[in-house]
Amino acid sequence: MYELAVIGGGPAGLAAAYSAYTNGVKKIVILERDKELGGILNQCIHNGFGLHRFKEELSGPEYAHRFIDMLKDTSVEVRLDTMVIDITPEKKIYTDNPSGYDVIEAESIVLAMGCRERTRGAISIPGTRPSGVFTAGAAQRYLNMEGLMAGSRVVILGSGDIGLIMARRLTLEGAKVLACVELMPYSGGLTRNIVQCLHDFDIPLYLSHTVTEVRGDKRLTGVTVAKVDENRRPIPGTEMDFDCDTLLLSVGLIPENELTRAAGIEMDPRTNGAYVFENMETSIPGVFACGNAVHVHDLVDFVSDESSRAGVAAAAYIKGEKHGGDAIPFKNGSCVTYTVPQKLHKNTTAEKTDVFFRVNKVFSKSRIVVSDENGVIASFNRPFMAPGEMQHIIIPTNKLKGSESITISAEEATQQ
Amino acid sequence: MYDVSIIGCGIIGSAIAYELSKYKLSTVIIEKENDVAMGATRANSAIIHAGYDPLPGTLMAKLNVRGNALCKELCEKLAVPYAQIGSLVLAFSDEEVDTLNELYDRGVKNGVPGMKILSYDEAKAIEPNIADNVKAALYAPSAGIVNPWEFALALAETAVRNGTEIMFNSPVESVNKKDGYYEIVCGDKTVTSKYVVNAAGVGALAIRDMVLPHSYDSLPSKGEYYLLDKSEGDRVSHVIFQCPTASGKGVLIAPTVHGNLIVGPNSVSCEEGDTSTSADDLAFVRNSALKSVPSTNFRANIRNFAGVRPNTSSNDYVIDCDDGFFEAAAIKSPGLASAPAIAEYVVDMMKQNGVELIEKDSFIDTRKHVRFKELSHEEREKIVKEDPLFGRVICRCETVTEGEIVEAIKAPITPYTVDGIKRRCGAGLGRCQSGFCGPRVLEILSRELGLPPEKIEKDKTGSYIVKKRRT
Amino acid sequence: MTELTCIGCPMGCRLTVDEENDYAVTGNSCKRGEIYGKNELKNPTRVLTSTVAITGGIHDRCPVRTKDAIPKGKLFDAMEIIKKTEIQSPVKCGQVIIENILDTGIDVIASRDM
């Protein structure tokens, strides 16, 4: 019997385990399906991680190792090569490992399974089904972990960060990246990546465009790219053909929650993650969730922060601090697509409440407004907001406790 | 010199090979692609039709109904995923209700068991997500769903266990009638056999034309599909059809044996190998399906694909023989359901036409397929103890272990491709579409086959996945 | 005046650099922005990350990076050297793999233990 089982040994799981440990939990196990800790960070060899957390610019593996090192001299147990097959609401965890199929019991669980990439099917790109169509992350794994190239003439659909990073990486490795194609009128990735991954290498970025056809019987031989209208429908007559042997898809990430769903935990269709309270607890008391399994983050630093909060909360739960009872829901206001947390325990003792959310359009000078049925509770000015950049506000909890429900909205700042 | 060469290793070639492998014959299957079931068999609705569609008196009617029963038996025997879930044909107007009655009468004449015409309320009670404007439905309890690909593999594999040989990557260039035997040329290979069975699917007419005078035309027709995530898998619990029209049975919605939801097909005439999809066609499929089941969530799509039907100018299957050249051609829908009955019929025809068939003393007629996901906790514990490879999950979405993948590689018909593993084990079939497991499957294939990673292909010959890094 | 997006961190501040006024930077939220703005117009530099072949490690490739930014114009030349490099496990994170690459004064270091 463990006090805490952490599902996933990526950045979220590592941070949650470490903060639970430093908050007094000693019998902790991390269950990791890969043969090493670190999760997806191991293939993210580019730099830019850790500026917030460590005030340094680290590569993915370096960032992961900071946490792995912190766990070294602790009592936290790590089971590698261990796949969690099933979690029951009674907190029994069935695991598969070459040394045995096992069941683990824990007082508390942290779900930190991360996310996966959206695929060709999710966006229904018509055409044939040749080889040479990869998600950007799969191509990244081939290149950075196994030294294998996805191809030599590449078109990238989607301007998510992994796609941008791969544009640069493949270019440096000798491939020709012909274009980066983005359906939306704005990029889905961080601006710095547009600059240093595309502009630096003269790779054109086609905004409001999409891939309308995939060609090739065996290996990919080409794709057609067309401009889209405001309803994101291809405009006939705007087609451009690219001869390429590789199409990388960087068209979004989806939280991995098969275990969460199977355990009967309440899910939020907006995030594809679990509904969580301010302490990252899910609808099953004692089961917490954090990181990209809850909502997709832009920066690993924020994953670590959120997961540390989940670890602290799990430690509190194990020590006997139970919540439950009434909750105050957070609601999407105008231009807000989701919030995390989705609910606030009325009996929370936290002084401050962190709220994360995304907006659905690009804003210049703007304002985030927190309100309830009685009016505005708080507001925050922002010089710039975009869907690609997660927003974070901190609200004193006592301001929220009297509300029936809390609405977060975004608006253009009114001109003086 | 073989006794029999079978051209084509789709469901028909596989079923005939299976049937023939019961007898003391030397048989070779000649397949142009690099794996079994690479044509129509791998891209269709995966339905075992009940048999009320074909006109009474046709070969199609007789073989469909007989095949339906045989499929069930064979799938159980050979560990092929199959479920007899029944089907509903929906009628949305009075004219369509008339069509249902007509289908019912045909079904009765064809010998389809247990059919019923259901009222809207009765239909809605067993299938709550169908549209509110449904007037009535024809229920046929004997319809089923199957993994068509594994069905063909299981039949071919059992044939191989019983001595049949298979030549892959062998497109037939000519079939030459010699004195008392046939010579089949495929590239630099030449096969001779006393008898030839043409089961080349969409390519069957081209083979026939090498031997016999041209007598009908090939009219291949493409069907496009959506495959939705398991989150949609219980949207319906029967195969949901609309009333058939001149162009076919129309767009259906059905659960798959893997727990997904399949939606399709349309029908568009096409070139022989054209399995591309188009945005307009897919939109048609989507809109047609929404008419039957308005709540179908197409945002859960994980894959689109197309298959080519071996349609011809003949309204019925073409099963005949001429001087040792046997043919099972124009096997359009319901060819999958008919396959085992077609095989019986062809073998009987061979017997009638002088092929000496002596039963083998021992015929292996069982097959095992371990699916870790389907085992109980106790069974899982046991199998991991016996073979640690079952303790390593490679495909997260479908819970497929390394043990299953290695077993598939070591089976009588070796897969050389990542998609070959997908079709055998289900790795990569799920919602991430092999994003995570693709690289690991490639690594396992490379290791087990002793081939460098750049030689491992995705699907057809020539579909390489990665290149060596430039140094 | 040149408008730039700062790549110093993921915030992506929109900078304005005034070449006529000693490359004065405005629009930055921190010191890094100022440094980036000036450098980007005077002598643009980038951190280069890649992998080298490794034997005896858990993977076949070991990630490496330049310890500091190198001139942008030297990225491809630096890649040629990195591609030819082979190392033996074990290496420690931070260990120098290639000293003073292309005489930039910057080392290429391993970016993990392996």
C-alpha cells in the first residue's frame, strides 16, 4: 500500500511526486511506461525550457534531469517500463511490466499522463494514404532519439510549437522545409518559434491555408495547399501544389485520459481533461490530475507549477485534509474557451486561487474580467493575448467564496 | 508443378485456399502485393450481410445466406473477431416502407432467418439513437460484423499451416495454357500448375482476359469511409442501413469489432487502384449518415479511407470454369459474407470438373490469437510470467503488447510492414493512429526481421518510413 | 527603427530597436529583451541544439547544445561538425563534447546524462 501513486514520469509526474515528498509524503511510487523518466522532454532537445522555473534556458532533457536529480536521494520509488492498464474508483491500479502483471493500491493518485497529438484523421485531410505523413512528435522522436530522418522535402501543416521546432531541426539536418501551413489567421505556436524556426531559415508561413489533398500511392509524392475563407473552407482556385515526400502534422494536442474516463472521473469536453477543483482534485476525492493531462500547456514551467500544486494537495489529502461539499463553478465568459480549475471548493483554505484559461482570438490592449452574479470581482489588464498563449490570473480566494458561480471573460480595453 | 495456383490472396483467394488445403493437393497462392488482403478485403464495411438484398435465385442470394452461417462458424474456429449483432434497414417514407416489405419477401425466399419488420417505436426501443423521422425498420438478426482482414489472414494462415505456399510481391503478367497445365509468369518468376483459380478481385477480369475471350466489363467503384473513435463506438448497437438504391446499399453506420464506429460508404466509379478520398465525397457520407443517426459525432473521426469494389457489368457473381481455369470473379458486396460459401462452391465445381480431391488424414482446423487486452487479470499475470514480452505494452490506445507483435511476426505468414502489424495485432489502430507506437513497432520489426529501419515499410512495397540520417 | 519579436523567452515581446539611437530597445519587459534587440541587429546569434551518435547509451543519439549562442551564420557549419561526432557512453550532462566550435569560443556540451 502506497500513500501516493503518480501515473506518469514526465514533467508533471516528477513535479507532483517531488512536491508531495517535500510535503511529508514518504511512500510514493511513480509509474512510467517508458524505459526512463522525463516523458516527452527526452525528445525535446531544443532549448528554451526552464526560464521561469530555473531562470536558465535549458534543453528538454536538462529540464527533466533537474527533477530527476531532486528525486534521487528521496524515498520516491520509480517503476519504469510499467504501463498502467486500469485504475478503479477504489484506487486500485493494475500495471503491466515485463517482470509481472501487478496490482498496486494507493491512498491517493496523481494522474499525469500528458497528452498526444491530433492526427490526420482528426482533421480529415482527403487524398491517398501513403507513408510519409507523420505527426510532428513522431518525426521528432525518430530524429532525436533514433537518428532517423522522416524525409527530405517537407511540408508542415499547423504552426504548433512542435511543428515549428521540427521545421528548424529538419532544416539543420539537411532537409528542405518547403512551407508551414496554418489554417487559422494567426500562428498556434509561440512567436519566438516563428522567428527562430521559420524566419531564420526563410521558411514561408501560409496563414489561413490548409492541406486539401495528399497524393502518392506508396510514399507521399505531394500535397495541395489552398487558402481558406473565414469559415475555414478551402477557396477554389487558390490551390498550390508542393512536391514533397513528407507531411508533418502539428495540428494540436489532446490530453490523454483513457484511464481517467475508465475510472469514471468526470470529464470536461472543453479541455478533454478531467474537471478539477482549485487544488487539482478530480471528481473522485483523493485522485488529482495535473499537467497536459488536464489541459495543454504552452510551457513546461507551467506544467511543473501546476503539478507541484497537485502534489501539495495530494499530501494534504493524505494527511487528512478532505474537501468535498459545495463547489463554485467557473464559467466561460466572452472570448474564453475554458478555465482550469473548473470548480472551487467552498471550504478551501487556500488564500489565492490560480486560474488558467485561453482566449479564442488575438487581442492587443485588453482586459480580463472576473465577475459573478453581483458584478465584477476583479479585472486584469493585458497588453496582448492570443489563443496560442495560455492566460494565468491569481485571485484572492476570499473574493470568490460568496459567489454562486464565477465567470471569466476577455475584452478589448476601452480607449481612454 | 503445383496442382493448383490461386491468383489473389484476398478473402476469396484465402477462403478457397483454406478449403483446398483440406485435400491432398499442392497449392500455391500468387499475390501481387506484399501481404494478404490488400485489396477490397481490407477496406470495406466489415459486415456479414444477412442476405435479403440479392434477388432470389441468383448465385449471390444462395451464397450470401449460406456464407453468413459459415462465417460465424469459421470465425469462432479460427479466432477471428466477429459478432452477430443484427442489422436494421431504416425507412423514412411510405415508398421506403414498401421497399422494406420487398426486402423482407426477398429475404424469406432467400432463406434468411428471423427477420421482422419493426415499427418506429420497436426500432427506437432497440436502437435509441436513430432519427425521429424513421417510419419503420427491417430487422435481420443474422447480420454480423467481423474483422475482414483477420478473417482472410486466418484462412490463409490455416491453409499455410496445412501446406499451402504463398508468393507475395508477384503481379501476374501472363497466364499461358500449355499441354495439360498452365504457366503463370509473374516478373522473373514462373509458376506452373495443373489448375488455376482466378480470385484476383478488382484485377480478376484482367487475369480472365489472359485466358478466355472478353465477356464482361470491369466497373470498379470506390466507397469512402469514416472510422470514429471508441467514444462513438456505442452510438449504435446494430448495423444501421438505409434503403438500398440502384447504386448500392447506401451509407451504413455500424460498430466495429474493435469497438469503433464505421460510417460509409458512398459509391463513385473509379480507376482500379484509386483509394483516395475527397472532401466532397466525405461530406456526402457524413450527411447521409446523419440522416440515420443525427447524433453521430464526426469530431471523433480518427481515420478516413476508401476501398474499391470489384463491380462489373455482370449483376451476379461470375463463378465458372473452362478447361482447368476456374474463376471466382465479380465478387462485389456481399462478397465478404459469401466468401466461405463461394469457396465451397468453387471446390465443388473443381470436383465436378475432374480435379481429384482426396481428404488429408490430418487437417489443422484451429487457430489461436492471444489478445492481451481481452484476458482476465489472472490470465495476464500468467502470460507475463511465461513470456515477459507480454509485460511491455507497445500500443497504448489499443493495449497491444510486444508479446503479441512478436507472435504475429513469427506466425506462418510473416508481416514485413508496420501496417501489417496493425492489421494483425491492432497496434496503431486506435485514436493516436500509431503516433506513439509507430516508431516502436518499426524498431521491433527491424530487430525481429534483421532489417535496418530504413528497409521497414509502412504498407505497400515502396512505402518506406524513414531515411538514414545524412552524415 | 526595426521591429522585432524577442526570442529571449517564450513571452515574445514586441521590440522596437532604434539603430540611429545606439540601438535603443523599447517594448521589452526585461533585460534579456534589450540584449536580444541590440544583438539581433548587430550580430545575431542562436543556441544550436542537435544530437551526436553515441555507443553504449540507452539511445543511439545523445542530445547536445552549444553552451551559449553562436553567430547565426555559423549554424550550418557547426552542424557539419556535430554530425561527424561520435561519442562513447557514459557522458554527463554539461560535459564538453566539442571544444570551442568553429573558433567561436563556445563549447558544445551534452545536454543529458547518458
